[in-house]
Amino acid sequence: MKEAALFYFHIICKKRQQNLYYAPAKEERVMPNIQIVTDTGHNLPGDIRNQIPMIECPFRIHVGDDTFLDNGITLAELAELLKRRKGSYPKTAAPNFGDFIEVFKASQKKDGVLVVTIGSSYSATYSNAVVAVRLFREETGSDLPIEVVDSRGGTMEQGFLLMEAHHLIREGGSLDNVAEKLRNQADNDSLVFALRETTYLYRSGRAKTVQHLLASIIRVKPVLALKDGDLVLLDRVRGSDKAYDRVVEEVTTRSGGKIERLAIIGGID
């Protein structure tokens, strides 16, 4: 699936200088019983995802007449399916109100619920979660504390917020405090990437026809940035190697050479 190939760097710059937080804490702390809830847009690697006790409300993927849960099909399986069904283009549906309400009902014995969603500019997930909180309260009369945080991004932008949420909760952070810190962190996220192909970007409506044709015909590779749902064209270069070099240059400039966490993610060829 050549068109899906993606290369980008993601940076989070924060004042707190700490990299991995999965080592045992130096002191025993009373950890609040807060349930982390998210959708499946975070792209956390399996070994890290398994260390975070969270509940996922998956996206639904529609390919023709078939529907799959996002956490029920691998990227490789989806790529193979699309190869067999030439001309098919996958569409996604956000987790609905009911998905979140069921999780809230199952979490009523918790101290609170923290929901971290994919960016509201990309998906209805955030708004669905917010409405679900209201419907849950109307239906059950529960006063369970619930905070819904808009990651304002996706993939590892969202993933890093989930990692930080787990860390802060382990450190004894309250629900309100954790949510506030995550919202502040989301303001400092940077996403820079280069695409080998613009076909899927074009089909998503985020690339203009002229840009798509230009990239396809003369092998120009766009170097792009995403911030708060806006796609910004940083540069156009010839060849993947130059595109990757340009990404590294942009990352270095934006971070001032001080990178606390870095994720490199690729798609399927």
C-alpha cells in the first residue's frame, strides 16, 4: 500500500525533564483509582499500550459492505484487504455515545474517569464523548467525576498524552490536575511529516487537486505540519531522502535541539 506510506517526527517539549516513567517509583504513593478511556487513534506500541490500564472505544472501519473494529484488524490485514479490493477506500466512524456510556457505567466504582480523544478537528469522537457524559448523568443520576481531554492531534500526539496521564495518576495526581496538565501539554505538541504519496491525503479532502497531481507527476514530496487540525505545507522537495532530511531540519528548528520525547512512525508499503 504505497500510498499509505508515512514518515514523520513528533515532538513534545515540556519543562519537566524525564524520559521513561515506567521504572518503579522511588516512593510508594497512594494512586487514585482513575479509569483512563480513549479511542484507537493513539498508535501506542503494544508493549507500552499494555502497561497502561485503559479502556479503548474503537473506531469502526468500513470497507465496502464490511465493517471492522479498529482494534480487531491489523494495519497489515487492512492493507491486504485493500489490495484485494482495488478501488475500495476505507472510511471510519467515530465511537458513538453508547460506546462511552457503557464504559462510564462500568466505571462507577472508580474515583473518576479521564477520557483522552483524538483531535476534535479530525473526528467527532471528542464531541461524542462530551455528549455521552451528559446523557450518562441524565440516565443514571451519577455524579461520577469525568474529564474529557481533546488531544488536538492524533497518533503519537494522543499516545504521549496517554503515557503522561498514566504517569501523573501513578504519582497521585487528582483527576482535575491531570486533565489540566494534559491540556497544557497538548498546546506544545508538534507534528511534522513527509508523504511518499498524496493519494490518501487527497481522498481525505486535506490536499488540493493541484498539489496531488504535482506530487504524483513530478515526484515532488510534500513536507507538512499539522497543528489544531490545520494542514500546513512547509516545503516541496524531490525524493524521499531529501524529504526526510527536511523533516529532521524542521524538527531541530522547532525544538531548539531539545527533544524530550520523539516518535518515528511509518506506514505500510
